[in-house]
Amino acid sequence: MSDKPFDYWDFFIGEAKRADSPLYVRLSEGVRDNPQLRAFAAQARKGQPHANILFGAVHYLLLRGADHPLRRFYPNLNGGARVDGDPVPHFLDFVTQHKDALAPLIAAKITNTNEVGRSSLLHAAFRAVAKDAGEPLNLIEIGPSAGLNLIWDRYGVRYHRGNEIFELPVADPALTIDCELRGDKLPPLGPTPKIASRVGLELNPVDLDDPDQRDWLRALVWPDTRGRFERLEAALKAYASDRPEIRAGSALDLLPDALRAIPENQRVCVYHSYVVYQFSTEMKEALESLLTLAGLRRPIWRIGIEGGLDGSNTIEMVRHHDGVRDAKILALCHPHGAWVDWR
């Protein structure tokens, strides 16, 4: 066991490595070793991850046309070219030159990400819930951001292992997500579960009619993988014609009413992806208490796709009923849905 104290930037470097983002690995190393950059990033709102906010703010200005040598290190802005050299000095120069524009973004913005690739994981997870609970499902998403993963069933999924391809039977998909299979087990591949209702509970809903908010959503996508931007654009088009309800406010305040609105003889699944890690201990305990209480009246299923401090990223399925919490890990996974290891 290491006696080295926890350092947030070391943790984020590990996250960037697991997410296959060499640009953010190197930039994170540069920030970690620069007290001024660390302090600048630390001006983010309480509870917001410093790296995502700082890198998102820089990316936001670059996406909006900021002209600087740093641009050539961003694969989504340079056509995917491999670039020699160290981006850190250019990053430091960019932050120095654009400090007045970056500071208010860092102080005000939040990590309201909407990674569409995670729907490849939701497809498998909801098939597992449907097998356990039956159909149709009533879905409640905690922290849906813009709501793009509320319409997960509009997206096709193509799982692949070597030369084997397993494509889910999704009619007329708005886009297709490729997901590598690891391990020797297959995720559920049957028909898409029937959905009776879906609603999102979001503290800070993203207004996709606002170009500033759309650009911030784009800026939070890590720049190494161009395919993620293409998926995002396709999902934005699909969502424009099929907008599920998103209720604004604290999920902990809104959840009891959302649960009560669903008839007691129907199946309910609450789900979240990379949201609860931002909850305080008290908020996590309150969520558990709400679900335990709701589970006294009828079974409540919960899907959580979250990352741990140990670097693990998992899909967990929990069934709350009669005061009993039955939890199982369905899979290990990539944080952006690039691969899944079904258990």
C-alpha cells in the first residue's frame, strides 16, 4: 500500500490514460507540475472537477475560433494528424494570453457532459433489467444533461470481438456505436426492451437551442477521438425531433414525485452514468434511502455506470425491494463506452 498522498491531477492522469487520451494525459502532467495552472483550475465551482473545467474552457475557445499554435495539437481540430512536440508550453501560453476569457468560464461552468457512446452500455444494462424485471420499463435518468442518453434506443450498437460482429436489432438507427467486447461473455443481444415512459431529472439542464450551451457541450468532449464528435452531432439531430421530458431541479427533490407518478404495477428503473461520483456522501446516502423507501411498495431497479477512485469503471445493477438491496456488477467498461467486459 502506497503512503503517497492523493493528488487529484495524478488521479486524472490515470483517467485520461484509461480513456485513451494522450493529449489530456500530457496536459494534465503539465498542470500537475505547474502551481500557477493548478491554482487557476482550482477556481472552478465547488464540486466541479478542475481538469474537465479547465480543459473544457480552453477547448471551448478553440472551437470558437481562437487562433493559437495550441490548435495543431487537438486531433479534432487538425484533421486527426499526429503532431510532434510538447503541447504543454503552448497550453501555458494560451492560458496566459486568454486568461480574461477563461477565468469567467472556469468560475461559472459545470461538467454537464453527454457522452453518447455510453448508450452502448445502457443497451446491455436495460436488457439485463428487462430480463430480471419484465417489460415495459419506466425509466428515470438522474443527471441527463442535455438528455441525449434518454433516447439511447434511437442508437444502434455494433459489438465486435476480433472478426466477430454482433449488431443489435435497432430499426432505423440515428447513429451506430461501435463497442469492443472484452472477456469471453456476451452482453444481452435480444430485442430492445419496450419503454413505457422516460424522464430526466437535471439540476442544470442544457438548452440545446442556445448556441453557447451547445458549444460548451461540444467542448466537454475530449478531443482525441473524432468519432465522439460525429456521434454527438448525429445525436443532436435525432434529439431535435424526439425530445423526452427533462425536469429541472435537484434529483433528490424530484425523484419521489417521479416515482409516485408511475403506477405501482409497472416496472421502474432509475439510472445514471458518471453523475453520482459528484455527489457528497450525504447525497449518496439520501439517494439510497429514497430508493430503499420506494422499494418497500414495489421493486425498484437501478443502473449505475460510474468510476471508482481505484480506477475501475463498472455497470452495476441494484434491485431494491422490501428493505433488501440486491446488487451485482454486470460489467467492467470503458468510461465512454468504447469497450465492455460483461460479467
